[in-house]
Amino acid sequence: MKKRIGAYIWLLIPAAAVLLPAAVAVGQPWRALAAIALFCLLPGLALAHWLPVGDRLTHLVLAVALSLSLATLISTVLFFAGQWTWQRCAEALIAITILACLPRVAGRRIRRSA
Amino acid sequence: MTTDVVTENPGNAEIELPLAPQPGRRIRIRLAWTVPAAGLLAALAGAGLSGWAAVNAPLDELGDLGLAAVLGPAYWAGLVLLNVAFGIGLFAARPRTWLLTLATGGLVLAVYGAAALASPIPRGQVAWRHLGIVDNLITTGHPDRAIDAYFSWPGFFALAASFFQGTGLPPIEVIRWAPVWNTVLWLLALGVLMRQLTGRARLAWLAVWLFAAADWIDQDYFSPQAIAFLLLVVVYAVVLHRFRAEPGLGLRAALRAGGGADADAAAAGRAATLWDGARRWWAARKPVGDDLVPSWQRAALLLALATLAAAMVVSHQLTPFALAAGLAVLAIAGCTSAPRLPLVVGLLTVAWLVYVAVPYLVGHPPGVGAGDVRTLATTNVLDRLRGTPGHLTIQGTRLVVTAAIVGLAVWGVLRARRAGKLLGGHASGRAAVALAAGPVLLAPLQSYGGEMLLRVTLYCLPLVAFFAAISLLPRPGVPGWARRVAIVAVCTLLAAGAVTSRYGNAAFDMFRPDEIRAADVLYEYANPGDVLLAGARATPWRYRDYGEYRTVTLEDLCIGVDTQTCFQRVRSTVYRASTGRGLLLVTRSNGVSLDATGQLPAEQLAEFEGMLLTRPGVRILWQTADARIYELTHLARE
């Protein structure tokens, strides 16, 4: 049961990230919630799962810090490159989230089919 | 009636009423829920009372004692109840996490959200200015480093630009509530840090609470340092979580032994011996608890920490130095198995300074003023100890709160010398001392605009709170009643002092609607090339058209000179504008701030305004009870 929930989480994180553009179309408060999740939580959550941090609180705090850091660095680079739009920043964060989740999801599918 | 708290099963309410009481035996009613229910009520009532009092605070009556003077008894009663609720949660047989979390949330709302509850207008002129920088980035699409130093460290503002545009939330509301959200994030990170320092949950909770109760430093507003501080605490916590080490050798013993066994080193003299001893000591550190982690995961975690450090480096000038100093002292003390991490942070910081922040570096060469203790003391402390009696009371309260928490911490350090027993298992008092000591090294290096001591205090405060908690809770287990009461009393007094200190400048950093409207009107009247003047820095302006206008304040031009000289300086400033036109905004906050801080008496500002109106080329464009806008043109022809 626990394993199945784990598998769904690995599908849910990138799915939530991808939902941002849809949420923008739907409007508030969904747009704000989706954007907050993307800028402040999801990329870090996807990455922190690969890191050796023990408990849930440490995991969560590291995920928030990583997400904010990535959003900061990506936005800064985009500004210095003269290419900034918030959509580009969001796309980069979505890509990081999906890439960080992909090995887990793919690994599970491969194991299941084997 | 006796009430017996059932500790074996604290979550369940149990009422035991014997049907037939035997003679001589008292009825025992077990109300396991009584105490936690009282805690719950106290927390809810405390938050409610404080919040209600803040919402209804009469801001028109704000004086130089700040917000604390108008919050009313209900607010303080609420603060006491929140501390009582915290005490109930803390001193249960097992600390009640839900009650402690609820009480902490209430405290954050009461202390950090008081200004946001009291007024719909964000507090503090700096937050307004930061809004202007974000606006400039969004409008221009690139950071123009020629504007000012903020654009050499644009990381936080770039993040804010993406966040504002992505979420679609009103920026004013975001910056109004920023202290609350920032503090929530800080406290979560502090919770993780404290858990690395002690295995005692009660001690960790008390340290977090002491931080929240004693942090009057007011750096949690919408600012780069707020996010940078969060990242700093997270890096500290993760380093202690996964890269903790213990020195394998005593430093003195290692230095004494040195290369004694090595004949060549002995022959090379004492310096070589010491060097060899130091190397042996450095190499002898033993990692704690990370044997089972694969090396790729350790490398990935180090990369994650470097990412956090990089985000800090692009966002804030000072915090990366504090991080590097803290980690360096940690490494030198032998408490981390990642001793090269401070080097990485240092390299990132220097690389940013050399490649990106060059315009700032040219204007502010490093090392200037370093070690000038007299100037540092003057700008950081003595300059602040002047002004009206109320303002001096606030400054005194700030010093007392700081001295109290630092005094408790020193007492705690002395007690923690028996660390192994005292801190409960895996704690490391040495690591905590090292992390607290690191940022202190920054204090003599620069005055940082008179704010260095404030910032250093903030960087040390988590560890100071930790040791203060040790002084209050020296031994594991539930303390006696006298100590419980004393702890709740200390926490309450600290929180009251912090509220008084934090909002001590409310008379001039909480703006009125007319002042905001005046700033709007100022920009409506301004033409490209005009110079914009304000009475003092305490002005809610520069939130738009950030790089468009030259801005100057009378506080910068006129302190210490007479009215006539002040006017001449204003005239020459306006003359240098390409349009020869200046707009001067004088608000109620300007007058109060100059008067309260002892820089310019209210009469002198009134005299200056009176004189302005007698000059040709000066006229009032717009005015209300709280603000006036003067147009200054052709002043040089006089």
C-alpha cells in the first residue's frame, strides 16, 4: 500500500507542476496556489527525494529552500541574458521537476513490466 | 476535587466517576483533557485577543513609543496567554507538538503580523523601495547595475518578479504579510537546526520559541536578507544533519605532539612541527553518522548546499560572508566532515564580486574602514542613542532585550560545558558555539551603513536562543513548578520587549493613506529629468519608476546645517537637474522621524518649509493634513 502511494506521489509532483499553465487560465485562487507550489515547493521536493535527508521536516524545509534557490538562480540568469519572462522561469522549474521525477517513475514502470 | 492528569494516554479524555463512592475515599475525576484543553483555549484566546487588539489599534495616536503604546491591554493579555499555552504544551510529560505548533503560530501572528493587522499599508520605506526595484526589473527586463548596489545583487528581486507575475497576487498584500511568511519559514528551518543540536524535543522547542519571542531585529520584511537568512539556517541545519564530525584529537595535544615522531619535521623547527600537528588534527576528524550514505548522495547534497549558497550570493551582500565565516569556524573547530564547503561559498562570493558586482566594488573598495572600532561603535550604537525621550526608551529596550537573551546564552554556554550529558545524546555544543562565533568575526570589518551589529546579532540569534534555552532548561525532564513559571515569565517578558522594540519606530514607519496618495501624486506631477526630494528617508516612495529620477532627501542634505544653508543645498541640487525642476515631498512621517531620531527638530523643518514659500519659483502643488508637495523651479536665477 505504502509503495503504491509512493508511486502516485512521483506522478503527482510533475503533474502538479505541469498544471500551472492550466491554472493561469482558470484564474485565482488556483493560479496563485499553483504558482506558489511551483516556485516554492515542487522542484525542491522532486530533487530532495534523491538526497540523504532523514526526517520529513528536514525534507520539507530543504525542498522549500531548494525551490526558492532554483527560482532565484533561474530568474537571475534570465534577467542577465535579457530573456526573462515569468513563463520561461516557470517552464525551467517544470522541466527540473519532471526530470527529477522521471528516473523514479520510469524505474517503477520498468520494474513492473519486468 | 482532585484532578489527575493521565499521562499514559494523554490524547484521550477520561472521566472516572465511581458509582458508589466508599466512605473516606475522595472522588477522583480524571480529566486527561483538562490541561491540553486549557492550553488550546489559551492559544486560541491569546491569538484572538492579540489579533483583535492589533486590528483595533488607534494608529492616529501613535507616538514616539511606537505601536506598543497603542496596542492596549487586550494585546498584552493575549501575549501572556500565548506564552502560557506554550508552557502548557512544553511542560506536558511529553511535549504536545500540536499545542506547541498552535501557540507558535499564534505568537507569529501576534508579534510579526501586528502591523499588518493594524494597517492595510505595508510598513517601512525599504519594503516600498524593494517593490520599485522589482518593478524596474519587470519593466526593463535587465538589471542595470549603474542605478545602485541593489542591481549588483538582483537575485531576490528577480525571484520576486517571477513570483509576482506568476502568482498574480497583489504585490502590496505580499509585502504587507511578508514578515509573517518569512518568520514561519525561518522557524521551520530553525526547528530542523535545533533538532540537529539536541535530541531533547523540549529544549529544541524552547529555543525556537525564544528566537521568535526575542527577535526584534526586524529583518523579516520583504527583503533579500530575509530569504538569505532562511537559506543560511537551512545550510547550517543540513551540514549538522549530514556532515557533522567530531575532532579525533585534541588540538592542544596534536600541536604539542606535532611531528614528534618525524625526525625531519622536528629538525625543520617548531613552525613545521606546529604545521604538522595541525594537519594531523585536521585529518583526524571523524564523521558522525553518515557511514551508510553512498558517496554520490553526499556529493549531491553538497551540490544542493552549493545551490543554496549560490542563490544567497546573487541575492545579498552580507549573508554569504556570514555563511562562509560560520562554516569556516565550524570546519576549524573540527565539527564538519565537509571542511571545504566554506571555501566553495567564499569562492562563489568572490567570483560574484569580481565579475558581476564590479560597479559596486569600484565605489566601495573592500577593507575600507575595517578595524576602525571607533567608527563602528559610533555608527552602530552611539548614533542610535539620541532623540526624543520616547525614542531613547525604545533604544534602551532594544539593548535590554539583546543583553537579556545574550546573557542567558552565556549562562547556557557555561552550563553546556558538560555538553554530552546536558544536551541529550548526540548534541554538539561545540558546533553551536562555532556557528555562533563565525558571524561575530564580521563585526569589525565594516559598519554596513550602521547596521552591522544588528545583522550579526540576527545571524547569531538562532544559536544564542539555543544556549539561552539550555540556561532555562539545563536538565532533561519536566522542570519543577518554580522553574516552569520562571520560563513562561522570561518568554513573556522577552516577547513584550521584542514587540516594543520592533515597532518602536511605528510613528514614522507605519504610513497613513494620505502619505501613500502623496507619493502617487508626486509621480503623476514628475517629468523626466526632474529631481525628486523628500523630507526624510522615512518616505513610502521609489516603489515605481525606480531608475527614472534622481532622488534626494533633506535628511541627506541638511543635517547639522542651518535653514539657509539647507536651502542653498536644495537649490543647487535642483539646479543640477536637467529640467531645472524639483518636486519636494514633505510628509508627517518625515517630520516625526527627523524629530524622534534627534536629527532635525520639528520646528526647524517647519521653519524651512515656511522659508521655502517666501522664495520665488516655489509653490505648493498638492497638500493634505499629512503631506505637502512643493514645486521648485528656476531657483538658480534668484
